[in-house]
Amino acid sequence: MPVEENTTIKTIVDQIAVNIGTYNMLNKRYNLDHHYFLVSRFNGINKENGLSNWLKTSEASRSIFRFLTDFNMNARASKLVEIRTFQLNIQQISRNINMQCLEFFDISVSPLTAVCGNSTVANELKELFNYCATPGKFSKSGGFVIGSKVCHCLLPHICPMIDAHHIGISLNRIHADDYFPPGNSWEDYLGYSPHGKLNPSSQGAGRHSWKDDQFLCAIGFYVRIYHEWQKENGDPGMDAFLRLDTINHFSGVPRVIEKALW
């Protein structure tokens, strides 16, 4: 369940292993679905010699479409676009966004101000999120939930999945003094000062405030949790952090922290 109001980073770090264990016990189906997708993605990228090449294949579109369906993005109030449209829009991504740069970006060591071709990682991620969240691209209604989930499928080592009923609520409940990136400066981390409330409610009218800046701030906050865990545990490194998730330990920082906030 989402964290309590005014939860601190120290509380998250202290409880991360227990919360991951609870998630894994209660969400076995999601773990399997996520694992199958990651294996398909990994094999496809290796086969096609890179993420951008994989995204041009129908196999990539079908794999992402299936993952989103498994994660309830083709049910309730959300309806995915038909598969042909979905495939065409996946194939368009690499034409406008530097996916080759993002494929190898390491959020654990660099801020989003890092150079990415003629742009920055922050600007490329903003463009990617806005593309994925546009109504009619991947779901008929669009929005931050589908936007973040497609981004996660493309770049699971960078992009968190923000949903309205768990992660969005938890982020909204983080103590205001702790909702910062590494270094405590959004301007230094992003290259500019983000607009609006950084962690708005994901329900009611607040859900309309979840835009590209809020998505990037979620990434920065996740990275700060990672850094704080490293500091509290003697800096054992990335592999030790990923081993906190014994079910799916190769999924990357965002998925591990997601389980701690679920």
C-alpha cells in the first residue's frame, strides 16, 4: 500500500527490503509479466544490435503491447489503440528522440543535464514522455500513466512507472523537505527549475498536474533514494542494490524502488 503522509527518505531506505519482499509475495503475476517482458526486450535488442533497431520490429511493438495489457492498460478507463497504430507510433520514436544516447545513460552516476547529442538527457526524456502520453499514440486517452509505462518499457533502467493508485499517491506523500534529487537542487539536476508542484496528487484534479517536469522529478527522487541507500549501507555498489529484489534483480533502479513505494 502507498506510504504514509510525510514519509521521509530515511523511512523508505530503512524499510526498502521489507517492502520489496511484501510486494513480491503479493504481486507474483506482475513479477512474472515484467520478467517475461524484460527477457523479450533483452533478447530483441541483442538480436537487432541495439534498442533503436529493435523498436523498428513488429516483435518489439507486440511485446510492449502485451506488457501494457498485462499491467491493466487495456482495461477499465484505459484503452490501447489498435495494434497497427501502436506499432507505427513505436517505430516513430527513434526518428525524433536520441534513443541510442538514452539506452546507455546511467542515472546512478549522472544528472539529467548530461549531454545527449545536441540536447540533454532531460530534454530527450521530456520529449519522449510527452510523445508517449499524447492521446491516440498508445492509448486513446493518453496521460501520465500510459506515458510513464511506455517510457519504462523503452528505458526500464531510467523511467519509473507512475500509476494513480499506488506510486503517484506515495510520491505525493513524501515529506516536502525530502523530495529532491541528489545534491538537493532541481536546477542543477535538470538544468532548470521545474514548473508546478513537483509531486502533485495523482487522483482527482491533481492528476492533470502530472506532466513532463513531474515525471523527471520522479526520476531524480528515485535516484536520491538509491544514493541514500548506498550511503546508509557503506556504498556496496549497484549490484548489491539490485540484489534487494531477489525475484527480478536485473530490472534496474526504478523497478526496485517502485516495489518499495507500492
